[in-house]
Amino acid sequence: MIRVVFFCFCLTVSSSLKTLHQLISCNQPDLDNCTIGNCSEPLVVKRTLAPTGPEWGPEWMGVVEDRGQFKPVLNVSWEIQATASINALQGSQIFIQDEKTNETICLKYVYKLPKPLNRNYERWTFTLDGLVVQPEHTYFVTIHNIPQPNSEEYRIMKEVVVPDYPPRTMMVKFVGGGVIGATCLVYFLLRTCTSINPTSQAPASTPQFADNNNDTPQCTQGEPRRRLLIIYSLDHPLYKNIVLKLCGFLRAKCGTEVILDMLDSTRLGMIGGLQWLEWHKRQIEKSSDKILILCSRGVQAKWNAMCTGKRIQLKEDVLSTVGDMLVPALCLMVPEFVKSTTFEKYIVAYFDGVSSEDDVPSPFHITRLSGGTTVSATMIAAHGVGIPVFVTGGIGGVHRDGENSLDISADLTELGRTPIAVVSAGVKSILDIGRTLEYLETQGVCVATYGSSNKFPAFFSPQSGFNSPHHVCNPWEAAELIASTLSLGLQSGILFAVPIPAEHAAAGQEIEDAIQVAVKEISGKRITGRDVTPYILQKVNKLTKGKSLRANIALIHNNAKVGSQIACALSKSQNDKLKSATKQKENLAKKNDIVVIGGINVDFIAKGKTDTLLFGQTNPGSVCQSFGGVGRNIADSLSRLGHNPLFISATGTDTHSEAVFNHCKHMNTSGVVKLHDKSTATYCAVITASGELSLGLGDMDIHQQITEQYVAQFENTLASSTLVCLDGNLPVTTINYVCSLAKKHSMNVWYEPTDSDKASKPFLSEAWKSLSYTSPNLSELCTMNKTLGLEVPQALPESLDEVLELAMTLSRPLLEHLHCLIVTLGPYGVLVCGESKDDSIYLQPRKFKIKRQLGALYYPALNMTDKEIVNVSGAGDSLAGAMIAGMLQGRDVDRCVRMGLLAAQLSPRPIWSESLEVESKLNTDRLHHSPVAP
């Protein structure tokens, strides 16, 4: 068997890893405290205290004149992520190692960033310019921020290969025998004779070989760079490392362009595994490039499984981001490999000491081999590369007397565990069709006849005497069935049974009669097992004088036609859905200009089992943890209803902070700052069995750290946003600052007052006049009026009419400056007060204030039973978030309020289902609303 021995002869070049010092500088506008020096003992802290890792910027290579000589140089850049952890950032450290000489250089950049973004509102970028590199050397570059965490997750690493300069030729020699039926000696040109300097006339060096073979190919100027596609199995993590080291060797030492799925996972994920393989195979067929098949125990095992219709999935296949690429590669390559005209394209090898000749599959030993795969093996291969539909003649089934012999085809088992649609002509009548259908039902396989009837066909005959559970009339119905089945996430397949074309049905009956004759002969001659089917087919073909073969070909053609129509319909349906989803995302992207500033809490909810809680003693109940904070709740609702608001807040660096960020991964939390000496806000709510708040305790001091100075870093984002939402937990100075920006830039600001004590904050000065919206309850509305020196009742009314009259009276003075008020009335519902337009209230944001006629609309609360009320805390936040979402989506006031009421109703439950439930319920009858004159 082949052993791979590489001989790479290169011109030696003396090298020293250094930088051109005149090119090094890290100061930039607004950052004049940056210094560069040698690395020192790294500062290591806990991961929660470390700044987030950097991200790669562009890299480039060039030629620089230094002291009269031209030298190739490498320039590396990296960016600082604009997250709240920037406060902990003290600098960066870059480490570079020459893989060939082991020489290293390590530089430490010390700086303190004044704000998350630079003056152009872009990420801060640092560079290492002028690193002198050597041709054909590989450099490993590692960068981490300072201080670094006690794990390596925040580091970024990359490999940089320097091209040939001046021109060189590198050769590789494969020595071995016994492959492809004969001794194989392959010389593979791996490097071109191109130069980094197009004007250079330096001749290419002559390649050398260990045996001085005169037939060695010579490198000529301008030859294209050779490529090598490597096919392998993910046997073990250590074997994967061996393959990667082989690729590194070929690329670094021999200059080969290596094609490997692990090195091209992004593109592979975009176009699909089979398409990726086919594209590279076509490119190699048009050139002198090669395909290297690395044999191992995994390759042999998977090949044997494909031949027997079984499935083998290795642990590394599951962990890999690209999955198992070997099975589709074998399905694609083996039919071409056995053709003598393609021998020169393939190189078969194994690592001596790791694998052996026993690991080489049979096709790579035998030439001119032809064969096929069973239905079950084809299902595995097709599903492995993402093909949802495939066509065959007929499937296997339960053999006659199968209840005793247990002779059951693996096709049925695979249909029960592989989510793929199989189009066939049913089951041959030589099998037990009734038991086959029962077995498929047991395996959870959806069976449907294609056509106007649900009669299940028997291959040569359009009916077998049995019925399918379902039938589809056209390709679109079949595609819809496939899409809906696959969307459920089930692991079972679908079987479409296509009757033989009508023009061949007459011959089909003759064939069925011949089959019955052949079946009787079998029992008399005691033919069993795998010999049954070949005997029957041969006998039937003889009895029908070839009609069975012609009918077989005709039904296969018909199956292929039907299967391709179904596949086209499924593809079009999926593309239409993808276009619709993309368009929806694009539309929503235009609305991703909301900013929410407010608190974020870890909530502990203690719920009693009675409506009356006794203080001073233990009450029976339950305790659970959740995540809250008025600002977070609103941002969460907006995020789950299709928007992407920027959330500005503050947390500590404790375990609560980690839990919060883990829970809020779906939100844009880039504006949340982590403070090392503070605790994440926590809140404990004690509620009754009916969901009413009985007592609340909170550690909210960190909310005072959401200061005017911190929020000012986002001034441009605030100024350009469609809406800014403020939480009453903010400091008064922060609220006043945002209101001043609103006045300056004609911004729309929504104020959620949080509670009665905090409702007064904007009204302590003239800041409230810059607000556009507010959503108080009746008690908070009284506080706002009282702060302005207006008269308010000593006690709140109880009847609905009195409540509405008071709410309108108290809203009137605020509407002199505010655009709209949404007054929540608890069990009574919601009152919307604002500009009256077309017998409704105009909610959409305005840039400028105009004269208007005022009005009010009352919406009763949704009916809920006591058992449905889990917790009313946070319902108002969900109502505000959903109303904002509806308003910015251009919905009218009726639908906005309905969205808000539904979101409030759903708020105690998992909110990730809100968008679906809210959308579905919005299509029901419009809410009854009662116009009320102010």
C-alpha cells in the first residue's frame, strides 16, 4: 500500500523576526496615551472581570524599501469590540511566531480608551505595521486584550502564509505501490514559478528528487498554482489534528493550495456539502490538480455501512460544523474513480502507523468496478448532503412468511429514522404488502399515494388491494406535505407511491400473473433468502418475453418525472418562504432604530397560595427566579416582536450578571456596561395567589450608575433614532439629559414611570415638555399632576365612569406638550388620550408639534379567569413594548392596543411565543372601543 513521503527542496533564506520601527505607532485622534513595548508577565483575571476579546481587522502584505533594500512586510490589524466591558480594557498584546524558525516577537500595546467608539463612531482599530517576513514562511499570530481571562476563549489566532519571493519551485514526491491495481509513482507539482516582483528575471530553481528520475516534470514560468482536494474521515480528534498538520505542511512547506472542508466551513455552509464537493470536483477535472483520499478505519467502516444499507455516525461527525463529508464524497467520487481515464486524478494514501492497508476500501483495489446502493444507503447519503427528495423503482418490504423468518428490508427501518421523501412505484407483489404497510406505520412513516386515488400500487400494477393512509393529487400538495413534515423536526421519512402509467397497466397485470407463477415455483424449489428476488425477476422476464423489463423502465421514467416535479415544487416553495422571510427581515431592519434606557434586574418571585398574606410568619407558596427590570422588559418585548432595540443599562460582574447576559442573548445588549465594584440589581416580589403585589424589596443602587456621562457616549444613536424609551429607575439628571437631546434633535421620547414615587422625575423641571409619550397608571398620573402643582383627588375613584373622567381630566394638561398618553386602568383596561383624527387617536410619532384636536378612546381589559392570572407585575411593561412595536410597524390604534393587551396577558408566560400568538390573535375581530370626549 502507498506510503506518502514528501520531499520539499527550497532555497534557504536567512531570516530574523523584526519590525521596521519607523512604521510602528499606535496613537490616533482622541487617543494620545498609547505606548508600545515588549511583553511582560500577563495580567490574568477571572473571565467575568476581563474585557471581551478583539476581532480581526484586515491584513495585507507589501514590499517596503529599507536602507536601499526591498523587503516583504506583513501588516496586521485588530478591532476593539464596543461593549460595556471596555471600561476594564488596559491594552492589547500581540504574539507572532515563525513556524519555520520558531523565532518570535511579542509587543504590548498599553492604552485606555476614552469611549467605546472613536470620533467617527467606528470601532477603535490598532495595527502592527512593518513586520519583516520571509518568503514561503508561515507565521502564527495571536492577540488578546489586557487583562486576559483565565481561559483562552477571548484570544484570537490566525495563520498567515507568505507567498514566494523571489520565485522558487517546490516539488513533492509520493512513493508506494499496490494502489489502483499497479505500482504507483506520482510526481506532483505543488508550486508555481511566479514572483512577487513582476519585473524580476530570476530563473526558477531546478527541483530535485531523491532518486534523480529523469522523468521529473520541470517547473516553467507562469504555471498555475496546483491544488489538492483532501477526502478523509473524522475518526478522532487526534486524527483530525494529523490531517490539519498535513494541510499545514503542504501549504507552508510546499505552497500547495489545499481544499479541505474544515478550512472552508463558511462557504460550505452557504452552498451545501454536495454542491461544494461537485464544484471542486469539476474544477479539478478541468486542470492537472489532484484528489487525495486518506484511508483510515473510519473510511473503511463507512464504506462497509454504505454497502450493507446501514448507517454509521462518528462522534466527531456530530461535533463538526460541516458534518460527515465522507459519505457524499464517496458517492460522488467512486463512480468516477473506477474509470481508467481518471486514475491520474486520484491519489490513495494512509498514514503508516496510524492506519494500515486493511483500511483501504475495496473500490480502491479493484478497477472497472460498477455497482449501486440500496434504497436505505441512498437515503443516508442524500440526507447527509441535504437532498430532501430522491427517486427509486420500488422499495423493499416484509417478505412473505416474514412473521416467521423476520426477513424485513432495511429500507423500511431507514424510512423510520431518516427525514427524507422517497418516490417509488410502491412494493413488489412478491412481498407481503399488507405487513409492509403495517411495519411502515409502526416506524412512523407517512405513506401517500400520488394521484387521485389512495389505492396503494404494487409496482407493476396500479393497485395492490391495499390503501394508503393519504394521497396527494399534484406536486404542490406533495411538496407541502414534505415541508410540513420536515418542519415538525421528526426523524422519520415520507413514502410516495406512484402507480405505473396507464398505458403500461395492461402489461402490468400479465406481469403480476407471471409473478404468482414464479412465487409458487420458489416454494417447491426451496429457494430462500437473498436468492428469492433475483430468481423471481429472471423467471418473470422469461415468462413475459421481456415485457416486465420494458414496464420496469417505463415506471422508473415515470417515477423520475414525478419526483423531479415534486423536488422543483418543494424548492420553489422553500425559496418563496426564504424570500418572504428575507423581505420581512429587511423591512424590520429599517425599524431597528429604537433605544431603550433603563434598569435590568434579576427577579425573585415569591407567590403565596392565598389571597391574604400574613406578615411576621411563614406563608405557604412557591419561589422562582426570573429576569426583569422595566427597561429590560420593554426591550425584551420589542426584540421578540421583530425589532432590534439598543438597550442601555448597567450590571455588576457577579453571577447574576452572567445569568442576565445568558438569558438576553436575543437582545442587543451592547449598551449594557459591566461595573466591577457594583452588584447587579435584584428584586424580590411577594405576590398573592391572585397575582397582586403584596410587598417588593429591591437592591437597585446600580441604576444610579446609568449616568448622563455614560449615556452621552450614544448621543448620535439617540439623535438618529425613531423613538427613545426611558425607564423611571434612571437618575433625574439622565432623564433631563435625554429630554434636552429630544428638544435639540426633535426626538420622540416615551417615558415609562415605573411607580408612583418615580413618576415625578421628568416633571421636577421643564424636561417633561420634551416627552412625546408616557404610559402611567392612574396613581402615577396623579403624581405627575401633583408635581406640576395641579389639583388631584385625595382618593382614587372606584367606578368605571369616575375613573375615566378623572383620567381624562388629569391627561388634559399634559397633552399641552405630550403627543399621547396611554393610561393603564388595571382591571378596567386602557385609556388612550391624544390627537383625535378620523374618529380615532393618531399614535404615529411626529417630528414637530402641531395644533390638534384632542380625544380619548377607552379599551376594556381582556377577559381572564383567576386561574389564568399568574402575576400582574411586568404586565404594564409588556403592554408598552408591544404598543411601541405596533406603532412603529404602522398599525392603527386599535391594533396597537390589542397587541399591548395581548402581550400584557401573555407576560407571565414565556414571551418567546408572544409574536406568534399576538399576530394570530390580531387577525380576529377588532376590539370594541368606546370613544370618550375629553
